[in-house]
Amino acid sequence: MGLLRMHKGLAGQGDHPAAMTHTLSEAFPCTPNDAGALGFILSRLPCTTAPILWVQDRLSRKEAGRPALAGMPANRPVIMVDLSRASDVLWAMEDGLRCRALGAVIGEIWGDPPALDFTATKRLAMRAEAADVSCWLIRRAASPDLSAARDRWRIASLPSAPHPHDAQAPGHPRWALDLFRSRRSKPGQWVATYDRASDRVDLSAPVRDRTVDPRDGTVRERAAG
């Protein structure tokens, strides 16, 4: 199975997703409480000590909880902003994107509030591109309706890769990625593995016959149905 190694800032090749100018991307967790989207987003942020602005609405905070930031580098400050309404989250994100000193802006919005329409996402995309600041919008319990986001992902957690020295310990984190809509890359599906030491994401094609990849530490067997 071929692999593509995605270093931060490396343009995509062939059928693989591109990493170009910073803009607005959306992430739809496969289940509302799946933390895989957070892990993938953090792995794709620029390597810098510039602070991250992280904004949550009330329902995201209540249903999914605050993000666990214990593994973040000590020199990478995170500015957490707790708001009630989706409209306030969008305003805070747009205002943050006016600040070029930020390394990234991340927002979490629950469901499909009326304030989150095509115009709102277009404003975020234009602000992010003008400031060249990475912007991610996490859409929990949401439907993929109209949006101006340049890349739209469905993301699910997978069992970690085998640990090279301890079969009982977790290895590198892995995610199932579905780039179902993109304005700059060909959509596709991949299994992503994050190498912490090199700060690199490796992409491989998913198993097509619905069998379990033997590298996930489980017995290979055919899925029922």
C-alpha cells in the first residue's frame, strides 16, 4: 500500500489533498463526540509559536467538552473563548482573523444554526486568505449544507498504529479521512497516521474490501455484511 507523506506546507500530488494558502476548512466528526477531528486539525497547523484562538459555542462545550490540550507544546499558547451562540462564535473567529499575529483560528459550532450560512463561511474564508491564517470550523452533529469552505472533511478515529517496542501500548494516532468536497484538490478517502517525532502525516488508501488493516494490531477478518 503506497504512502504519501504530508509535511506541513507540502502541495498535494496526483490524487492526494493539497496544502496551499491558509484558508477556511471544515471538519465533520463521524460522531459528535469523536475527538479524531481535533487530532487531525492540530497535526495540520503551521509549525509556529504563534497563539491559537479556539472558540466554542455552548452546546459544543456541553456535549463534547473542552479540548484536552495537555499534549500541546508549552511554547504554543491557546486562547480559549467560551461563547453561547453560534453567531458570537462566527464573529469572534472573523475578528480573530484580522490579527496576523495568530497562528490559527479554530471554531466549534453544534448543529445547523441559521447564523452559519454560506455568507458567514465566505467571510471566514476571505478573512483567512487575506491574513494567511489557517482557519478550521468543527461542525458537530451537523449536515454538510452550503458552505464556502475550501476543503470539507469527514473524520473518524481509528485504532492507533502498533507500537514498535510494546505491543500493549498505543502507537501513532490514526484517522479515517474523507475529503468529500474541495475547491483545490480531488476528493478522496485515506487512512492518516501521524508521526509525532517528525510532525508528519502519512496518508494511505483505505482497505477497499472492508477488511481490517492488519497493521492496526487486530486480527484480519472480513466485515459482516
